[in-house]
Amino acid sequence: MVRIALGLEYDGRRFCGWQTQPDGCSVQDTLQRALTSIAGHAVEVVAAGRTDAGVHAAMQVVHFEAHSRRPESAWVRGVNSFLPDSVAVLWARTVPQDFHARFSALARSYRYVLLNHPVRPALQAGRVGWFHAPLALEPMREAAQLLVGTHDFSAFRAAACQAKSPLRELRCLEVRRHGNRIVFDLSANAFLHHMVRNIVGALVYVGKGQHPPYWVAELLQQRDRKLAAPTFAPDGLYLSAVQYAEEWGLPTAQRLDL
């Protein structure tokens, strides 16, 4: 038995999310079917993190068990020949049996790309979020720094979140503007369900002047999801990186140019 790790990217618009579904509409289902064609036996993959319907990945990491060895090219070009255009394997590595795509991960990073323009996007529809009114960058940056650190993020988790604890260490939250785009980069040990989209929604409320920056600190203390902003659209959200210890020898580069 050989354990293989893969890095992949996908366009989340074509799928009902990462996790397998009865009708086979997920990224996991699609990848497992392609891997099965190359492996010659049923394959089940484990991912570093689940993404919702409409959420993209520039670097998702998975692992699976193969009954026999194949060249790494078979797990990349061979598997890609069985995948739709909206998902691609970027690299493959043979890893030790104690490697685990989820539990070996040290951190996960997400990027949210928001088009801040009066007119909704057409060519970029589904690839960027959108907000029509002007947003002030500095108040959003000030609010973002209040969220960095280890906190109870109950006010920023979905009602259906299955995590045992709402405590998360948000290690980085950067907000910057590129023309009419605002880019949010977040890194944490792990994320709660809808946590990134709920944080972006709160920062947009601050940016449009509905609340002052310290409002987000109050939300942390109140721990009540009902008091926070609505969940932002999934369109502009990308799983941008998964960090592992160097001992695993996995590539860290991803092709996210947004």
C-alpha cells in the first residue's frame, strides 16, 4: 500500500462543494472517479479542508492509498485526462504512512477577492465577490487587526458548523486594494464553517460606514452570530495555501494571480 499526496486547483462554480454527495456532484466525487480510473481500484481521498459550493481552490491538498506504485506523472497528467476542465491535479508526491492531509497541516490560508465597483461583474462573475458602494480601506484594516489572535469566533461561524470548539488562532488578516479590487488574505491554524465569508461581511459593514472598527471586537465578546453581518457570497473565496512541515517535502507554490 502506497500513500500519495496531491495538490490540486479547482473552480468551485461547477461543483456542489468539496465533500462527497449522493448524486456525485462534488469535487471529491469527481477526483475519486478519476483516481479510480488510474489506480484500477476504488479510491477515497482525504482533504486538508472542505470548501463550500462556489468556493474555489488554488491549492487544495489531499491524500489517498494506492495498492501499487505508479509514476508521479500518472497521478498528474493521467488523472487530469479523466477530470473536467474545472479541476486539475498540479503535483503528486509519495508520502509516509503517517502523513495526513488534514491533521498534518500546520495552517490554512484563504484569499477573498472583492470587486468594489458600482456595476456588477460579467466576465468575472463567480470569480470575484461584488459590492457596489464605496468602501473605506483604513477602517477595514483597523477592524481586521482586532480579529488577529486566538479568539472565540462564535459570532463568525455558521449555525451548522460541526467544529467541537469555536476557538481559532487567526494568524494573519491583511486587507489591501488593487484598483477596483479589495483583497482579503487570511491565515489560521484552522477555520470554522463560513468563518472567512462572515469576517469579510463584517469588514464590508465597517468599510461602508455602518459600524466603527471596534464593532468587530464587540462581536467577538458577544459571541452571537445573529448580531454580526450576513454571510458574504462564496464567489470570490479561494483556498490559497495549506502549510505543512518541511519534513514532508511537499510543494508550497500555487498559481493564484488575482
